[in-house]
Amino acid sequence: MSIEIKALTLNMSTMRIEILNPKAVKLLTDLAELNLISITPDDSENEFIRTLNSLRIDSAPSLDEITKEVEAARSNRYGK
């Protein structure tokens, strides 16, 4: 399990922490309740998947475009 923590300092540093002991979750939650840290879920994988899906949607040719390309290639190859 890993989470991203933003420390409340003048420079607002961000670090990624991998939790090895489940007791650390309670400790981090307590720090967040004291407004010493802010805990946000790690959605970098979800963001990557959303970006990948949007790229696939934007660049995918339609069935008509594929058919026209195949017909053009066949006519060039077989001279019809």
C-alpha cells in the first residue's frame, strides 16, 4: 500500500510513502486529523489509464476508413 503525503511546510513538499506496517496508517490518519499533513489517494495509475483510453479513442479509425484503405490497397495490388 502506498499513499502520497503533502507536508504542511513553507515549500509544501510532496513525498510518496509505502506503508509496511498497518499501524502506520493509524499514525498517519492521526496526523491528518491534527491538520499536520494532508493525505490524498494515489490516482496516478487511474490517470494513466484515462489518458491511454482517450488516446485510443481519438486515434482509432472508423470502420468506413478501414474499409476504404483495404479497398484502395486491393485495387492497387490487383489493378481493379
